[in-house]
Amino acid sequence: MVIPGSGELSPADRGVLYGEGVFETLHLRPDGPWLLNAHLDRLARSAALLELPLPPRAELTALAARAAQARTGGEGALRLIVTPATFYATVGAVPATARRQRREGIKLITADLGLTARPPWSLATAKTISYAENLAATRWAKDQGADDVLWLRADGHALEAPTASLIWLTGDTLCTVPPQQTGILPGTTAAHLLSRAPELGLRPEERMITAADLPATDAIWLASSLRGLAEARTLDGAARAASPWSPRLLALLGFDGS
């Protein structure tokens, strides 16, 4: 379902021609869009990198509220999209695949991006509607018999997945990759989880990790708005035991694991 904001999409829109637009995907809950302010903050950062004017925040907030009212029953998926010509929202169900991966975990593989550093013009830290490469990476992972792929730098350090942030547990420390140091998209779900980790007696930390060191961690997850957390039950074909922390962390995020 599409909920219009303002303006009309046209063939001449640079969002259509070049993918010069930004978006955010939010988890819809009975009390409204989850982490709305954090997502609007990231939308603003993404738009600034594209030098794309945003509508007033109050209008985006009102659009999100209208979209939330259009969704009845259960959890939902809300997307806010802004292009040079228009802004609008879409609302629908959370994909069954996302719910299954939240519940059962995922098969995760790694892949070298062949990069040691991002060029100064990189938009990797922006969430743009030019998402074809991300989706192609996910399709490639499925062709390899996996559910998702974890991108690596050329030096073997882990970065992120095409549509998710990396989270891992080592002892009592819950970790994620530092966006500022690596030039990856800051994860709203990952940031929220680490901010609340002390409630479960865990220490939050942003740090680097190599693919060679990942197998020795106590647990590995991908974090995203709709999945919440999806635990890696295999990594590059090697099976991993289910972590007792998965249901606790999902509950901390407000997901029931179903």
C-alpha cells in the first residue's frame, strides 16, 4: 500500500533516472513505527550526503503516522522514501523470510569486497534507493546455498551484510563494527541493541574483527529493522550451536521470536 506525501514521481525524477533518493525501513508495532526518530536522523544524514533537500521532519513524522494507521493487526513493514521530486511511504507485511530467519537463524557466508578503504565520494554510509547491488549480493548468497553474505575488506576485517549490521558476542561483550572507522552504514537496530545491552549485564563495544576470528566468538547475528536479530547457525559452511542469548536479545528489542 502506498501512502502519498507530496509531489509526484515522474520519469525525469533523478531518483528514477539515477537512484538519487533515500529511504528508511521501519518495523511497525501496535504502538507505531519502532525507532522512528533514529530512522529519521539517519534519513537526514543520508540526504545530506546526496545534497538532497528533505521535507520538514514534522511532515515525515505525520506521514509515518498515517502509514502506521493504514496497517491493521500484527507487525508490519513501513518504508519512507524521498526523491528530488516526491516523498511517500509504503506499508505492508513483514516478509515471511524475515520472520523465519528471526526464529530459526541463518546460513551466513563471507565474501571479499576487494576494498581496503572507501573513496571520498562513496555513499556507502547513506541508505540510498540505488539498492540493486545489495539485492544482487543477497541473490548471490542464495545461489551459494546461504541466506546472507557478510562483506569483508581486503584485509579480512568484517564490515556488514547487504541489508544488515554485524553483531557478535565474546564473553560478556556485545560488539558491532564501528561505522566511522569503516565507512559502513550505521545500523539503527544495532545501535539501539548495544545501548540497552547493559540491562542484561553485557558490555557494549564497537570494534573490528576479522573473518578468521569470527568462528571463535560465542554468537554471531545480523541485525536489521524487520528481522530484529537473525543468528548465524552456520558460517562459511561450519555449523554453530544455537546461542541462549538469541531469545533474550530479541526480547530486549521487543521481538517475540515468532
